[in-house]
Amino acid sequence: KDGVFLGADTRATGGSEVADKNCAKIHYLAPNIYCCGAGTAADTEQTTALISSQLELLRLSTGTQSRVVAAVTLLKRMLFRYQGHVSAALVLGGVDVAGAHLYQIYPQGSTGKLPYVTMGSGSLAAMSVFETGYRDDMDEADAVDLVKDAIFGGIFNDLGSGSNCDITIIRSATGLAEERRNFRTPNDVGQLRALYARPASLVPPPGATAILETQVEIFDAQPMDL
């Protein structure tokens, strides 16, 4: 009842490898509109950056706040044009003069407006949490806990999701967003690593490797020519 609540994990993968443990998946579109991205990280980042630029130009032209439906229309038209080859599956949320809105946008350009939505490889686990715990007119604290639990469902039950939980709150009262980066870090291993002391035998002292020969050559060239 207080606005729109967005959440995302922070794992970025390349095939079976974890490429980034703390990737930001909640993207800025406008002061009152944010977007969670699943799919190809480069596609989601560049697509949301493009639409954010277009919304900024529209605000400068009209002198009014960005409408959520305008952002959805720009995104769905752009994605439909590429017929799914731009791999950006999006959850878009925002508030405007017409109230709070939450949309899901598929890579092919189809959209849906629902009370709660999930996208990405961990979406089934997250959806099970939403279907169990969602109710109308939740207050802010309960909504944040529900979104956090849904993200945890993906983190702990899906190999493509992991690391931390990011939360963004867009409040109806102010029309502005509050970003809570690394809101929860259930996989933090800092304390565990602090308990481990590396054996001194594994830390080579300075000079342990002998230098057998030194050769220095001076080239008559500019640094950019080398």
C-alpha cells in the first residue's frame, strides 16, 4: 500500500562460472521508476540505459514526471523490434500520478501488470514465496521482508542466483526511490576467513626467489608506440 518494492540477487554468471559476485541488477530508469533485469547482463544494462536517456529527454521536453506506462511502452517496443534477440527479461516498478505500478516485460516485448511478479532463473522459487506470503495492503516492513525472502528463495535454490540481496523502495508518498544496496549478505565469508590463519610456511619472505640474471633494454620510442 506504500509503493513498489523491487528486489534482486547479485550473481552474474558466464555459463557455469560465476563472473561477478556483486552485480547490480536493479537499474535506474527515472527518479520514480526502477527496473530489475534478468537475462544477459550487457543487454539489460544497455537497454535500461537507453530507455533512461529517452525518458530524461521526454521529461525535459514536457516538464512533467515520467509516467510508468511510458517507460513500459518504450521498452516493449524496443524489445519487440529485436524479436527476443536482446535477452532482457525485466521487472519494472514505479509510481506516478496514476498510482503505483508493477510490470513484467519479456524479451519478446510482451508485458503483464500484476500485484507481484518474478523473472529470471530463480523466478520459480521466488514466486512460491510470493504466492505463500503475499496479501493486499501490506505495510512497508512486511513488504520488504517478503521481497527479501523471495530473493533468498532464488539465492538458495537456483545455481544461477546467489550472493547478496538488493532492495529498492519507491514510495507513493514522495515518488522517489530508496536504494538499499547489499541489504542482506547471507553468503558473506568475511568472518569465516578472519578465523583462518595462513601458515607461515606458505608466505615466502622477500628474497626467497633468487635472481639469476638482470637485463635492461632502453628503446628510443614513445610509450604509445610500444
